[in-house]
Amino acid sequence: MSAKVQYLYCKPDGYYYSRRRIPSDLICFFPPNFIQIRKSLRTKNLKTAKEHAKIWSYRTEKLFTLIRSGMLTDEQLKQLIAKDLFNKQEQVTFVEHDSNANPTPKQQQCDDKEELFSTVVEGYIKEKQLAESWTIKTKDENQASFDLFTLVIGDRPIKTFNRQDFMKFRNTLSKLPPNMNKSKLYKGKSIDEVLAMKPEDTLSKRTINKRLTHVSSVFGWSLLNQYINANYASELLLPITATAQDDKKVFSKEDLQKVINHLPCDQRKPERF
């Protein structure tokens, strides 16, 4: 079977079908050897098929999110899957994996509940998007923090991270320059190469805390969903005092005078700007 699963396809009889691969971290919640869900869209019209497929995609994503939430018992999960997928009216079938084949690394991770950090991040982002609680900007900012964490610490099984890893991440952030990926001076260089250059201008405390908060949120979500037993990424924020406005410089008197000089002024009403 091809590694790429088509979102929408047409059978020789002219009817359209939608198929969805079961996420690797959820395979263990489905009957043995099932790796793919396939649904008849009951139409030969491509436009209608696309509309039905979108609805089906939303329903399966909602189901996956509920499973990941950890809020349902095993019995409730069975009832939910039976209701949403094994209902005869839905015309849903499953594609099986060869039972004689060796389990894939991702299937083994599912059995052991040892998903990689990147896999957990994917589930975390999908849940936020499904809940429509993130803007595009928020997603991009969080993704940038996750990518940076992976560059500094590595993409490892979620259970293997310890307090020292997060302390190292915080310490490394304090030595990195702002806009590292945009600067011609640092673009394309590894973290170690950038650190070896000893940048004078480094990330502000506020930016460091923002990156730490993003990463801690993922591990907090992982704790809630029973991927880990403790969130060692919590309580890492740097203290910011009222006088330590390291990322916001106040205007000098000269700066204020320049602003005033460029304000529109009506000579007939000098008291107004």
C-alpha cells in the first residue's frame, strides 16, 4: 500500500469515497490491525463529494480529539467509536494492516505511550485548531517555540524529558539572538554555531518567558492526556521587575521633542495639535 493516503478518490462504479489514516498515537484504541478508515460519500458528483468529505473530516478529527483528551473511560471510548464509525448507516469500512508483519516503531510507541515530542505537538495543535482558540499568528508563534525546543534539546519520546532538559533550554535561550532565523549573520547556522559566536544582543526576558510558556503548555497538555507523569517544564519563568524593562526603552526628552515637532499644528489654534 502506498505511504500516501488519498483524501478523496473515485471507485470504478463512479461513487466517491473519503479515506483517513488512523493517527499513529491512536491505533491502539481501534480494533487490531486497523490502520485506515474509509467512508462512502454516496455521490458521483465531485463537488458534492468534496462537501461531504469536509464534514466527515471534521467528525473524525473531533473523534480523535475526544480520544486524546483522556476524559473518557475505555467503555465510553468503545461506545463512541461504535456509534460514530460502526453505525451501518455511515457505510464505514476499515483497511487492515498485515497481521504477520512486524509492528512499526510508531505502533510500538502507541503501545508504550511513548510518543515523540513532535507527535504530541501535532495532537496539541490540532486540538487548539479544532477548538478555534488560536489565531494563525498564535499558531505560528507556538510552532516557532516548539521548533526551537527541538533544535536545542532534540525530538525524543515525550516521557524521557527531565528538569535538566528544560533548564538547559532556558539557559540556551538566554544566549541566543533575537530574530535568529531572519538575520543574515545567523541564518542557516546550527544552535552550537550561533552560541559559539557569542551574540551581544540576546533575547529579552519577556521573549524567553514566552517561549518557555509555549513549551510548558504542551507538557501540561501531555500530563492531562496521560502521556507523562509530571510536567517538569513548569515554574521556569524568569522574574521581571518593574525596573527591568529590558525589552522596552522609554523615550528621551529629545525623542519626545521630535515627535511634537512633527505633529500637525494649526497656527490659528496653537493650543490644539
